[in-house]
Amino acid sequence: MSMPTGIYNRLPRRMPLSLGFKRYALYFNGSSHVQTLYAGSPSELTVMAFVKPQAWPDSPQGYLMIVGKRGPGYTPDYGGLYVERSLGNFLFLMKGADGESYNLFFGKPVEGRWFCLAGVLKAGKMYAYENGVLKGTLDFPADVVASDVKWSVGGNEDGSLNLLKGTVALAMVYERALSGDEVRYNMLNYHNPVRNGLVLWLADRIVGGTWHDESGQGNHGTIYGAQVVKVKQYELRAEVGL
């Protein structure tokens, strides 16, 4: 899919069609998660999510997973988007094959407020976006960790670590690095995001115990304990700044 050139600059305050009147999302209560069928470890990456975080200072882990790839116990993790348990900052984490964790801290979470986050890995550098604005960069001088661990939302693969309190309305993963313009385009048009490289797109189709992958790749998510909630369009419009 080709992205219209300059659309974000021309329409910075337009309400996207993607918001509609209501959308469906999942609320994670600190003991729930979603495990997807996607197990990729791409060398270039984009991970995006709409999240409304909730503080959980008593969590046994310092950072709570929004969407990412981490196995049980000490299984080497690949990375993803996290939020600090007391809402001090967001984190885009990537684990290097050199054994180092590369932590790009960014933004300032606010409890009960929606944020559109994106982490991008490209050519040895990490980029973090909050509500379409580049908030930080970090060198990544290593190869990525490759494993068969599956991507998940709201906690690690088996629901034993980094469990989230908060609501997630969208999760997307690309096996390529999106440009800043593409990140902003997706924020405005997540009903119809950029398709090139898209391998996981959990959006509005939640049926029974399955969060359906709408990328066409069949990487559906199985829901473990998360609660389906409705999101009113004005919440995202006002809080993300659309």
C-alpha cells in the first residue's frame, strides 16, 4: 500500500476515520495477557500500540509489557514496548546477541490517558515515538536475539512476567522499519495502516477468546483473562492529540 505523501502535514488535526463511534480494546488487570502465533525476530522492526496505562507500584517487575517478545524465566528476550510500573517513563527495549539490554527510555505516562507508542529498529539505531513525535534515539551496535518465543500483549509469552495493568486498543508489528511519516500515518489511520511488512495487526476484531490478527498473516492472539472493553472515539481523539 502506498502512503499519501505529506498527509499528516496537511491534516494534522483531522479526526481519522479509524476511530469511528466505538472501538473494542482489552483491559489487562495484572494477571492476564494475550499470546499470539507470531514468533519472528526481525533485524529491522517496528512495534506500535495504543495504550492507556495504570500505575502498579507493587508489581514484582519494574517494567510492564505493552507488546513484545519475552519467554518464561531467563529465556533471552528480544524486546518490545514497556511502561514503568509507577509510570515514570515508557521503555523501548531491545536485547542484543552480545547479551546486553539496550533500553531507550522516553515519554511521561499519565494514568488513565491514551498514548500511541512506536519503537523502530533500523540500521543499528533505535527510535521511540510518542503520539507521532520522535522522543529519543539510541545506538544498537549488536545483532538481535533470535528465538522461537512468541510475541504477546500485556505480559510475557506464558503470562508469568511483566504483567500489565491498563488497556490496549491496538498492537502492530512490522518486519521493517517505518519512517516517521509512516508512524504518524498509522496513528491517524489504524483502520487502514501501511501494509508493507505488516505481520501482526491486533485491532478491533475480538471474538470469544481470540484477538484476531488482521494483517492477513494468521498470527491470531489467544486471550488469557483480559477483559473486552469499549473505547469511545473522543477519548483517543482528545488524549492522543488527533
